[in-house]
Amino acid sequence: RERKRIMKSSNEFSENSQTSASNTRRNVLVFVAIIIVCLCAVRLLAPAIVEKGKNVVKPHSPYLVSAEAQALHESLTIMDWHGDSLLWDRDLSKRSNYGHMDLPRMQEGNVAVQMFTTVTKAPAGMNLSENNADARDNITLLSMVQAWPASTWTSLKARALYQSARLHRLANEHPQSLRIIKTRSELANGLADRVENPNLILGLVGAEGGHALEGDIEALDELHNAGFRMIGLQHFFDNELGGSLHGYSKAGLSDFGRQVVVRMNQLNMIIDVSHSSEKVVRDVLALSTRPLVVSHTGIRGYCDSERNIPDDLMKQIADNGGIVAVGIWKEAICNDSPSGIAKGIKYGIDLLGENHISLGTDFDGAVTTAFDVSEIATLTDALLKEGLSREQIGKVMGGNGVRFLMENLPTR
């Protein structure tokens, strides 16, 4: 009898153990399933949620563009020096109802030439005054959430190369809508082809900040070979090349920065000083043998913002044959209505001359704007109302930028 009792207890224990193990396995599987569902939800939903909060178009009634302005706009070669659309997890071949820019909306806006810039680092708490280069980096988390290749989670250069590859892949998949431009002859041929195909957009690749080089001068040739034709030396923080306008040091070019400027001159790469400290700008002006670009900015005399370098530096850039591309968001232009932007452009023409002002929207650059790229004809309308001539408007909206590229891109 005792033996039977022991055997029964043993069987019950075994059954209970098996049930417990089965329950444990089931609970683990349920937990794993929940984690997978959560990760899928984050992957599918989080990128759009994040971008909708960053790249905002102010609610507005439809802009009324005069027939004269619309006809003028459609006759122009529109060029924008700065757009950050490659940072975000959107299919740029499709028209989206959020963000500022994609190929269909660019075609609606008659954009001919677009500099697509690659963002590789953005410090948490980013502001116009002082940013710590060691602050938590927002792009690291974004690259993970958007399921970029694992190499981009730790390498700034890999992020730049990945975004460039995305643009090249987009062009390969939609050759009638987008063509990558690397040389003067490619630009000339592309503009000629737009006569038959006005929907063709000519894209160039740029980098927002020389930190993508990771302190390695040989990386500059690697980016050049990957199609990069413009590099901004700094972004919102000091880096290996020198001080940022929004960093702590406000320092000039470092020795490495000087090497980069010299090598960029040799490669016929365009130097962008949009986020560079005043000392860096002065150092580059003294060192560079080629003209500079400020790809997205306001002008301090019109908008007294920490985002903008002083007018005297702008004059030196223009006197050296450079381009100042005026932005359309509040921190740069102060009054970000179409009329306010037009007034800022007119101020720039009066200060620097009509041959040195271009358009640098910073579309999709985590900014709020009064219109998206499909509505850009409203700016042509505002410039007409501001009293600019048709010739001046043609230069600002793209003519000056195209001329600069024809003079400064590599010949082959």
C-alpha cells in the first residue's frame, strides 16, 4: 500500500512537472510573440509618427497664385540646395500626405535640380546656441527604428553611404523621374532631356557635416566615389574639422579641417558652411581656392537669429563667387510666410547682388514650413509681388544654382 502511494505521488509530481514545463513554454512563446508584435508595430508605425512631428507643414488655405506667376514658374529651372528627405522612412517615389518632399510633389512644383543631403548625427536637445558633441545621438535610434543596416548603427560614414545608396536605387528604379548628377556634362545633358521630359528631376548628393568622414581623410575620396558632390563642414556640434556655429568652442578650422578643405578643392567638391562657426568660415575663405556655398540659411541683417552668420561674412562669400541659399523656416527667415520669405530674398539681393542668392529650403530637415514643395509656385508669386523682375526671380529660383554647378562640378 505504501508503495502504491509513493508511485501515485511520483506520477502526480511528474504530471505536475510536465504541466508546469508546458505552461512555462507556452508563456515564453506568448511573451516572444508579444515582443515580435511590438517590434513590428514600432517598425511600421514609429517612423511615420516621428516624422509627422518633425517635418510639419502649417495648416493653411490653398495659396492663390496668379496666372502670370504660374506661367513664369512653369518656365523656370527650379533648384533647391538642401533637402533631407533621405533621412526618413518614406518611399520617395510615391506622393505622401506628410513630410515636405517626394518625387510626385517635386514634379508638381516643377523642381528641376535638387541637392539631397545626408544627415548622420543630431544631438539630443538640439538648439541654436550650444550643443555638446557627446550628447545622445538621435540618428542612432532613428536608424535602428527604421531598420537600417546594422553597420549604420555605429558608423556615421556608413549612414552617409547608405542614404546615398538609397537615392541611387531610387533613380535606378524610376529613371524617368530621377537622375543622379555628378559632372557638368551630366547636368547639361539632364537639363536638355528635361525639355522632352519635364518630370525628370536631377539629383545631387551632399553631406550635412564632415563628421561623416570619421576623422579619416581617405573617407573623403570614398564619399566622392559614392557620388557626393557637396559637404557641409559642420552640423549642430563641433567635430574633427572645427567649430560649429551651434557648438561650444566656436573654434576655427582644425588641422584635419584644413586637410579636408584642400582635398575638397582638389576633387572639385563643393564646400558648404551653413552650420560652421564664424571662425571656420573666415578660415575657409582664406584657404579655399574655390567659391563656397551656404546651402540653407537666413541673413542676419534681415533675421537676427543665431542660425545665421553676420552680413559681412555673407558679403565675403559672395565677393568670392559664392552662393547664399535662403531658407524658408522661421529660425532662419523669421517671417516664414511666402511674403516674408520673398522679403528676405530681396534683402539678400540688395546686400549681395542678384547673382549670389539661391533657394535652400531645408525641406524634410525637421523644420516647420508654410508650404511643401508642391506649392513652391507661391514663392514665385510672392517674389513678383515684392517687385523682383522676372530675370531676378529666374536667378534666385534656380538660375544662379545651375550656373554655379556648371562652373564648379567636376568636368568628368
